[in-house]
Amino acid sequence: MKAVAKKCEQDYTEKQERHDMKNKQSLKLHQAQHQRQAFSPARGRFVETLTKSRQELNVQLRSLIAANPFLHTVSDEVLSIQPAAASDIREDLLLQLHTGSWPCRTEAAEYIIESLDDHGFFDPQLPAPGFSASQIDDALRVVQQFEPFGVGLRSSVEYLVRQLESRQEALALRILTEGAQELTAHQTAALCQKLKITEDQLTHQLKIIRSCQLYPCQLNPASESYIQADVLLELEDDEFRITSLTPQVVVDRPQGPLSPELKRYLNEAQLTLDLIDQRNLTLQLVFRCLVRYQQNHLMKGAPLAICRLKDIAEDTGLHISTVSRACAHKYFEYQGHIRPVSDLLCKSIHHVSYSEIELHLRTWIAAENSADPLDDDQLARRFASLGVPLSRRRIAAYRKRLNIPNSYQRRQISKTQFCSAKTFSRRSNKIEVKVEKTGKAP
């Protein structure tokens, strides 16, 4: 027994030693190369530049050129962009304040004018450091006397009330103040019974209320913006030529030694130039790959081929996020039309592009019997015969995306058109008969 126990102990010891040896071998270090890209500040600047559209880049370059003495633009496109003109309504209000004698503290009135929102309203709940409540009330009453009428009020409802009061529309004012709850719930009958008026009177007074303005002014009007293409695509001799439309900038390199501050400006100008060049190269690389995928679509009008962000990233060697930024909010010009670059991307379902599925839907519905249109189940069976199993809900989603009514609505539209055509035909026959009898046109 002792020999057996000793043998078992010896086997356990050897097994434990082999286990420890394996653990030691597994802890050995191995050298291997891994490629990683650190997110540096320069990389962040490039991502920001790539994300911007042509209009946004022009605005940024305009400010950089104005602040950097070494950075200049080749064309006048950037310099022609003017910042949105600031509204001078606040200046007019301040001018009215300082050209008259008003029973209020001037500083409090100036604070109210600067605190007006974009529509000219003032929120009394805003903190007013350095002014008492009575001073704010006195200044607010003064500002509300200025032009334009209604400036300094609290809301659109109060502005509507002031307009109706000035126009002496007593009944419309009652409807707005006493029947607000019924108006919100669309309870016209209850409102007429409450105010003891007829429905015709209510309709007339509501027209008067709708004729009033909602806002006294617009302090910061939105500036008009136009879409500009980032890439120009031209077809010459069955070959595509891609031209980047990004504004060109140059760096003036001075001669001689420079101070540390001027060196900083020069480095910033060179970095801006490098970022724009890198942006152009990235756009060219991504767009050239998109054109290669969608060549038949661009040349022959064929349905879009399957082209995903992942496919572009694999072909170009770029990260998928970089490809997404290069396509988002970018436009290209082709044959006189400006289209989003993202239009050339097309997802797939069961190895068939969305564009081809939409083309089949349009073709089948255009050729259907108008008296017995195809429903979503029949369309799904047709796709299944092509090897594309689509559910009825997916068919309905594609149909709604194409603004195509369902089968019942299409049948009703067909009946309406048939009845209209039949009525017109009857009238035409009557006219012809009358002409034959009288010999004169009616």
C-alpha cells in the first residue's frame, strides 16, 4: 500500500511540474508588429476639414486669410463671401431710447433690449443683476412703446391680444382669451355655445385672428445659402474626368529670418494648405471609386449597383468613418445637375440593390390593370419568383418611399379618372349632336 501511495504522489508531482512548465512557457514574450494610428491634433484638424462642405470651408478660409498674413487665395470665391448682415433693429431700439426722455432707468432699458430673443420677445424670468423688479417693470413698459409694435412682449399670444385690442376686434379677442381651451381641442360647437355665437361668426372671427402676425420682428434672419458642388464630373470619350472644386489657397514664403510669432503664422498657413490638399486627395479617391461602381448608372441610366461604405473603405484602404465623412454633405455636378455624393451609395437586400427593387416596383405598377391593381402580397410573390424574398411590410415600406398609393387607393383613383373621362365624353357627344342639329357651335 505504501508503494502504491508513493507512486501516486510521484505521478501527481510530475503532473504538477509539467503544468507549471506550460504556464511558464505561456508567459514568454513574443515580438509582433501591429499598425495603429494615433489621433493627433493634426488628425483632428483633418477630420474637421474633411467634414466641412464647400460653403463651410469657404467661410473658414475667409477668416483664416483675414488673420494670417502668409495665406492668400487664388480665386475671388472666398473673398466674395460676406458674413450675414447683422440686424439693426436693436440699434434702432437703442436710438429710440437715447433720443427721448423716458420715465425709467436707461441701463435697465438697455439690458432689456439686449435680452430680446430672435422674435423680439422678452422673458421676465431672466435674471437681471443690478436692477430691481420695479426698475425692470418701468423699463419694460417704456420698451413696449417703441417701434416695431409689440416688441418687448412675452409671447405670441400676448402679441395677438395687443393687435386685436388695437384693431378693436372685441369678439375675436373674446374667442382668443375665453375660448383658448376649446380652440385647442377643436371643439367649435362648445365654443359657439359658450360665447353664444353662430358658426359663421366663429369662422369669420377666426379669419381675423389668422390675419394677425405671430412675431413683431426678426432680429436674426436666416441667411440664404446655395448648394455648391465639391466635385465636377465630366464625361469625355467614354471616360470620366474628376475635378475638385475646393477653393485654392497659396502660401507666401518670405525671405530672411522670421520672428517666432511670424514662424507660427507661417506654420499655420502651411498646415492649412496641407489639410486642403489632403482633403482633395481623399475626395478624389473616394469619388473615383464611387464612379467606378456606378459607371453604368451614370452613363446609361441603369439602376444603381450595390455600393456600401464598407465596399469603398475596402477598395480605397481608408477607414469607414473617413469614407462616411467624405460622402456626407458633399455634392457633385454632372451634366448640369448637382446631386449629393451619397446618392451613389446603394445598400443591398438578398444581393439585389435597392435601386433595382424600386425599378421593378415602378415597372410592375405602371403596367398593372388599373381595375385590378397589384396588392403588396402579389408584389411580394413576384419578387419571390425572382429569388428575392421580401415581406409584405418591406414592400409597403418601399412603396411609401416612392410615394405610390396602396392597391385600394390606386383602384379608387382609377375609378375617379374613369368617371371623369366618361362624363367628359358624354358632354362632348351632346355638343356634337347640338352642332349637327343647329349647325352652330354652342
